[in-house]
Amino acid sequence: MELFRKKGLTREDRLAGARGALLSQCITPAFVFDQGQLSNNLERLLGGVQPLGCRVLYPLKSASWAPLLRWLAPRVDGFAVSSLFEARFAREVAGPQKAIHLTTPGLKEEDLEELGSLCDCIAFNSETQWARLATRKFDRSSHGLRVNPQLSMVNDNRYDPCRINSKLGVPLSRISELTTAKPRLFDELQGLHFHTNCLSEDWSPLLLTVDRLRRWISPLLERASWINLGGGYLVDEETDFRPLAEAISILSGQFGLQVFIEPGTGIINSAGSFVSRVIDLFESDGKIVVILDTTVNHMPEVFEYQFKPDVSNAVLDGLFKYVLAGCSCLAGDVFGEYAFEQPLEIGSTIVFANLGAYSLVKAHMFNGINLPNIYSLSSSGELSLSKTFSYSDFTVRYKVDANEIN
């Protein structure tokens, strides 16, 4: 099945002329960051959010490419991280002034001291994590609690933070019980964090969530100084920000909270493309299979969640139909069936669009297939190669050196 979260091609994706010719110059396989699209996405988001008094954090989990983070650092209020390595990376890029928020179910006690020096806000994920670790004092970090609002907004359990038996956050009903049974438990609480949605084009579910928190845990909202609303929301030209404005008005007006959000996919997804080339074609059981020089290893969510990625130059009713497949030995290394107006041949360029988020950060070298080259496409239309990978990137992971090979 196709993953529910995929959007259709943007207008920019459908501009096949000059941009397509430019991308065909890439040494493939290649990942391309479109800085113009990235700038448009961020400008649209900030234009709707910042006037409401809400601060924007970019989550490294979406895409952690250093040039991207350096470009974002002066434009956003900080970064959201989920591990010690991400926290180190974010602080190196952001410098001392930007905010860094962390929440993770995998918090280790031995990492806490360093995280407390790197992060401005740490949201503890569970009741036990809070009870064991939240009393630790650090000069920099403010301590908060991740809440599971128990309000599912996502149809697919694999993406639903509020699923039954969720590992993400303390259930709202349990927090309500604890504030009565153990009134001193949250004496050190300074903030709250929640995340309920995934690629929603409507901010109304966020307002529903905030209203639910107000009804269930007002005492904690009154105690806290900040709240992180998580991510999972998309922005386009038609986005109605009024539900978000009302939610922020409740949180900041009624409770005096500093409000943060951390959109990732909404900023980066449409700014990322994969460029590949056809390296083989053959008939298999009545269909033409096309082998590309890329693989689902480079965009693992295609295989993990079985969605069909967008292809920029594909059409619905094209005369020439193909099964696009990756070049690994994995039988399921297949992108799907696509149709084109012109026939493909060895050397033809295929551009996968809307893959800026959760692709490069998950890409790996199964079968020893090299990672894609990384390019930047500037707002002025200049394509530049930023990063290549080599055999040493493959062998270093397995602690191989030349002497051992010989």
C-alpha cells in the first residue's frame, strides 16, 4: 500500500524543463537539496507562526546535513534532538545562544550530565525516567515531562505517538492521577512536551489537544514555563493558522507559557530529491523492469512503510510503463510501477521528489552500495557537489584497514 503521509507532487516538482536538465548533470545516485524550495517552505512557515509568538525548532531527525543546519541556525530559534550525538551536533552548529530541546525514550543516566550542559530543555519521557533522573541539577537545562495526550490523530499505528501501549510520554490520565496521589512529584517541573500528529495539513487537531490538556492537567500548565507542541504539521499557501493562534492564545495568555513547535518534514521534505539513472532494462513476466543505480537503501522508508515515492517526470496515462527497481539483491528493492510519455533507455534520468525528510538520515550501505552524492541547488539555479562517499566510508564501519585486507 502507499503510505498515507505522501503528498502529491508540488508545482516545482512538475517543472520538468530547465530544472530537470540541471539535475541530469548530477553524478548519480545523488541527493539534491533545493535551497530555493527550502527557503520558500521556511518563509511560509515562519510567516504564519512567528507573529503568534511561537518559537520554531528544527528537529535533526528529519535531515542532519551540516550545511542545511548551518543555513537554518540563524533563521530558527533552535533545534530539537533525540540523542546525545544529535545534541552535540546541534550545539556545534547552533553555538551557545540557540535553544536545544531533547526528548527521548532512550535517555541513559551516564549521558545526562553532558546532555544537561548541551540542552536548554530536557523533556523526560516516562514516569520512571522522571522519578529517577529529574532531580539532577544542571546549570543549563530546564526539566520537563513528555505527555501522551491519549488522543490519536494518525490512522497508521506505526506513526501514531498516542497508539495503545505507546512508549512515548506519560499518559494524560496517569499524570492526572499522580498530581493528586503524589503532589510533590512534579515540584521540579518547568515544562511540558507532546506530539500527536503526522503530516497534517490542518492545525485543528492541535487545538483539540491543547484543550484536552487544559481540562486534564491545568495545575501542571500553571506550574510550567514552557511547552513544546512537537511537529507533524504541513504548511502551504492555503494553510489556516487560526486554530494554532487559538491554541497559542490559551497556552500563553491563560497560562503564561513560552510555546515551541518543531516541524521537520514541513520544512525539508519538498526541498529534497533523489536523482538516479537507468542501468538495465529487461522483461519479466510481461512487464519491463528498470534497474536504477540507486536503491531503497538510500530511502529506507520506501521499503519500511511501503509507500510509492513521487517521480517528477512520470505521468498517469503514459504509453510506456515500467517497474522501477533498485540495484541491490533484495527482492523487495522496488519503487513501484510508473508510466512515462517517452521510453526509458539505459542512461535515462529518473528523479524522485519529496524525499528531503527521513531519507538521507536513514540511508545505508547494504550490499556495499555506496551512499548517494550530495548536491546543493542554489536559489539562483547553480548546482554544486557538496559531499561524496568512498570505499573507506564503507570499511571504516567494520574496522577494516589495508593491512588487514592483505
